[in-house]
Amino acid sequence: MKHHLNVFFQISNGKPLLLKFEGQTLHRRAQLQMLKHTYQLPPVPIGLEWPITYPIEIKNLGITKLKY
């Protein structure tokens, strides 16, 4: 099953920021974990034509093989 979540942040003295999260339900024996607990994203200029993406490394700690 696929899941979608849109999160809106209101920036002080600025425009709202929209984050789009997408995911998929995994097998119950699958366990994915981010390698860091916090991420510091660099500043992004306003008015870019294309969105900026940042890779976040995820590790499979479960016993089920996954493609991601």
C-alpha cells in the first residue's frame, strides 16, 4: 500500500514551505532505519525553477530483502 503525506510549515516573515513525503507499507519483518537521528539541510535560494532534493541514507535492519 502506498502512502502520501503533505506537511506545511509556516516560515516566520516568509512563505509557507511544503514537504511531500511518500512511502510504502513494508513486510512486517522489514525494518528500515535512517543512519542519523538529525539532518542539517543547507540553505536553498528562493525562486529556483526546479526543486532541490537531498539524499538521506537508509539501512535495512530486517531479515527481509527489500528493493528501495
